[in-house]
Amino acid sequence: MKLKSLIPFLLLAALILSACAPSVAAKSVSVSEAVSSEGGQVKCVRESDATRLLIQSVEGFCLQFPAEYDLVIPTQNEIVLVKGSMLNHVEPGAYVNWRPAEGKTVEQAADQLEADYAVPGMEVTRTSFTIGGEPAIVLDGLTGQDVNRQVLVVRGDRLYQLSFMPMDGSDAAEQMYETIVRSFNFHPESNACPDCPEVESSGEGQLVKDPQTAMISGWVWHDQCDSGKDGQAAPASTPNGCVEEDSVLGQYHANSVLSVGEPLIEGLVVTLGEGSCPATGLLETFTITTDLSYSFSDLSAGIYCVSIDPQREPNFSILRPGVWTYPEVAQGVISTTIIVEPGEYKGDINFGWDHQFLP
């Protein structure tokens, strides 16, 4: 089970100037230079109440997106920013996914994408940028259901692809593109918002969506370790997905890492409390397997505790016997304290469980 590398995010592409057309001349731009810094350290900054800040501390990136957009996480290696629904193909949206680079450079990845989707007779414009010290390429003019713009970047062993569509030349499409691209950086160490205006109270009887509300989410998964059945001889070497360490499960337990193919656990009650752990009583939700395991949205800035009690029902019937393996090896209530700032999204608040009588 290799650590839940969820949601790594992408870095994107370039400081787009007012006329962001396919014919724009190539120019080397570092997005990080456009992000506020203090003492030379790039930091994540939410610039105003017109944007929301997504900080993915586990994957090591952050970015801003327009406040009127919704965040959807359809798979473990994709993030989507849309208005209302992923079925909305009228208003522009952003689709980000990441995958192994397989030794390709960003130029080779762009060559492959162009070979797969370019149509003879249609001009594809390629623009090179530098983002966070990494080379990035923007492709305009590829075929697809909608007019689209593709951004590719390779960082380490990962290839990130950011797709914007439809890119129909509208102000809304260009503004969305610029907001996301200009703010992206690989330094999610800070979430300052020194210039954010105060949120005005709504009039009586009016409902105003506060763009400063925060969100916490994560996965609860079956951390698998196939160390053999009770009564069998101990394995000659450490089995896949296991670590050799004495616990209530014996000589081996699962390795605390969310790997591809490890299943999510459905039907557990996850509790949110206000303040540092232990704290409960604010909200509860049930885990699912069709999307994020759980999420808590529309939260005010502050300190929260996310916890799961394996002794309460229905958790006891689903989990026992077994042991928590992530964020620590434990048997009782497992919890994590989270600090969220206005408009911040904190993902990857995950919990791993090793069932005693299952692989």
C-alpha cells in the first residue's frame, strides 16, 4: 500500500496576459514569481473574496480558483473545477489529472498528445513556460468535444495535465484560466490572506454563499496486508503491503500507505468536532465508495477534529477485529486535528484500517 498519494496537483502554466489567444508569442514566465512571498519564501495566498484557495499539503501544491466554482474529485488522480455540475459543458471548467511520467520529458509528452489529437490542416500552437522552476507547455488547437487548452508539466516522476474547456475566447474562460495558472505553486506552507475584505452580513431573509467557507475531506480505506491465515507458518520475508512490527495483529500489519487498488470502506460514521482533538459533536457523516470517502463543507475558518470511533455502531460491525494503521497504529478512536483558513480546502485527511481476518 503505498502512501496515499492522492491528490498531487499540478502546476500549471503561465502568467497569461490580457489577450490569451493561441497565437500569443512564446514567453518564459514563472508563475511562482506572481505569488506573494515573504523573506524569499513562496507562500499560498488567497488574494481576495473573489477566489477560493485549495491547499493540498500532502501532495505539495496550492492554487486559487474563482469563488463561484465547485471542487469535484471524481477519482484519486483527478480534480475538476466546474460550476454546479460536471455535466455543465456550457460554462468553462478545468480538469486536472496526474500520472507517471514514464521517463518522458514535457516536450515528449506534448509531442505524444499532439500526435494523438491533432487533425491535419488544423494549426496547433505550442507555447513554452517555466512554472515553479519546471518547464511547462501549453497546447492550443487540439481536437475534442469542445475547444480546449492543454497544459503539461513534468515534476519528478509525475506528468501533470491541466485541461481547460470550452476555451471559446470569452472573458470568463480566460479569467478562470489565468486565476488558476497564475496562482499555482509547489509551496503550500502558508495560507495567509492579509487583504481579504470582511464578509458583509446578509440582509434578513437573504441567503448569501460565503466564498470564505472551507472544506475538509479524505479517504477511509482497507489497508491490505496478506501475511497469511492464523495457524500458518510465518512468511519467509515481509509480504507485499506489510511491515514487520508487533501489534495486536501479530508479527505483521499493513504498511500505512494507500495504494492503487486498495478498497475504500463504506458506511462508517466520521465525526467532526470544533477545536483540537479530542473534540466531537459538530457534524457527522457516513463514508461512501463512489467519491471521496467523506467531506465536511461550508466550514468557518478555525481548528477542527476529524475522528472515527471503532467501538460505536455501525463502525464496530464493519471494522472489528482489526487495527488502525494510518495516521498511526492504534486500536481505539483515531483522530486528526486540522487548521483551516478562510476559503481553504484541506484534502487527504485519511484513515487506514487493517482487518485482522482479511488480506
